[in-house]
Amino acid sequence: MEEQCPQCGRSFSEGGEDNTCPHCGGNPSGKRESASGQNKEYSSPWDDREKQGFFNALVETWKQVMFRPVHFFSKMPREGGLAGPLLYGFILGEIGFLFSLMWEGMSVFVPPFVDQNGFGDFVGEAAGITFFIFASPAIVLAVLFIFSAILHVCLFIVGGAQKSFETTFRVVCYASSTDLLEIIPCCGWCVGLIWNLVLTIIGIRETHEISTERAALAVLLPAIFCCGCIALILLIALPHVID
């Protein structure tokens, strides 16, 4: 007998003890979530890291977020504290940030004496990279909180904030799994940025239980706003530049 999953809308054959959807983990019988919407039957590998081991939990969570995001975010607890997700996001964000600095540093250490200003440019670049290395923990933490806050405000604007700020923050922290792609030189940051947007949209859709379109609008709203401001500035300034 075919059953339709209320979470992802796809059909599947009934069977198994818990009758869960093989696509997203949803349960048509309503056993998957409590009345409050909080998943009581599932905890991510990262939440269970004391039993699984720190490194194993980190790797398993990364694999689930990167390759099974619908499954992971649909079952992710909406609450439970900020510390766990923050630690996960910080670790992945710090690794990615340091690798990006390393690639930048390698370009700086290419012969600095190519012209008369080469040595001065080299010293300046090296000092800047050194500063960012020491400041990286504060930068990573600030980015996680600031982006989560902006995203949650955008959810309110589009009418999609069905859960608390903590839920949004958890999505942002776990979506930081893509920061590990910074280990790939040249194109890693670009691939990571695109996949991060996809993961964040999926995470917001599943956890706040809204449509894909509304989740995408909330995630992309800051970029749309910035592009609109740039376009407005150009429209205002262009006539004066031409004159």
C-alpha cells in the first residue's frame, strides 16, 4: 500500500516498524514529531558525540549535511542549546578560514622582489595575513551569529519564521559544513558558497516548515537588497559621471 509523506510529499510503500519515509525520514502516522514540532526520537551524530567519539561524530555529521541534507535537517532537533551547533560551525568555519588564508599567503610569498615596491607589498600582505590568523576565531564566531540574525530577520520579512532564532542558528552552523571545501585551491570557495546557499535553503525549508520558494527568498534577500542598492547608486551617479 502506498503512503504519502507529509514532509516531502513523495509516495512510498508502507512497511517497517516505524513506517518512516525512506526519502526524508518523515512519518505519516505523526510519530516523528511531538505536538510542539520538536523531534524527540532523533539526535544528530554531533549531538551524540560523547558516545560516538568526537572525530567520528564530526565526520558523520559532515557527511549527512553535505550529502543527505533533507534527511538531516528534517530530523534535526529544533532546540537543545546553542553550544553544540556553535562548536561544530566554529570548527568547520575555522578550518575553512585558515585554508583560505593559506592559499592567500602562498600567492603573497611568490617572489616579492619583482619590482621596487615588491618588498613593501610583501611585508604589508604578510602582516595582514598574520592579523587575520590571530583574529580568525572572533571573525568566525561573529559571522555565524550575524548571518543567523540577518537570516532570521529576513524570515520574518517574508513571513517564514515559524520557529525560534535558535532553529535558524542551528541551520547556519550545520550548513557551515561547506567551509571545509576551502581546502580546495582556487575553486573551493566558489563551490562551497553555492552549496552553502543550497544547504541553507533546504535547512530553513525543513526546520521552519515553509515552501522552498519562501526559504530561498529569505536566504537570498540580503543579496537582492545589496544588488538593488548598488543598482540605485549607479542610476543616481551615472548621469553625473556622463556629464
